[in-house]
Amino acid sequence: MVNKKVTPTGPQPAAVPQRKPATTPKRNAPAAAAATGTAVKPTTQGRTVTQPQRSSGAARLEGVQRSFRETVAELKKVQWPDRMTTRNLTLVVIGMSASLAAILGLLDALLTRAVEWLVRLPIGG
């Protein structure tokens, strides 16, 4: 079998915009908070801290839908192995597991016999 790379010919999915890093509040935080829809909480030191308002169920649902869409888009980018590659790699994993089990079993048997021999030694003869 020949492993051929398949390249998409259609338009690529649009990039997902990243969140902007949080910035420190400015002196006119109440005016800026009113414009953006965030709650303003005064502090004891005279500064104000903006906090986002609690999200509604619709906003949470949109977040879940966006995560699902992003996951599907990422899975479409994955180059999945063909049947022969999957079989070969599975056989390698099974072979390595069997050989490691044999090595650890042999080491366990040797150490068990060594401990039994040490226990049987006469002490202080």
C-alpha cells in the first residue's frame, strides 16, 4: 500500500480569535465598565476593579458549542494512520509489553529467591 497525503482543496477554517490579556483598570474604570457591561467593585485603597457579570445559560451554551466546533476542526486536521500502520504499531506495543513482562517476571523471581536465601541464613552462629 502507498501512503498518499491528502491535502484539502476547499477553504481553510477561519482562525479562532484569542482572548486578550487582562489589563489593569484605568482611573476612569466606572465609565469604561459601564460601556463594556462589567460590574465595578470599589476597593479600600481607592482603586476600582472591574469584574465580568455572571454569564447566563445562553452564554455557557455558546461556549460549549464553540469548544465542540474547535474540537471537530482539530480532529479534521489529524492525519490518521492507515490500517497497515495501525496493525504494525499494535504488534510493536504487544511485543514490547510481552518482553517487558518477561523481564520483570524474571527479575521478580530472582529477587524473591535471593530474599528467601537471606532469610534462611543462620544469624549469630
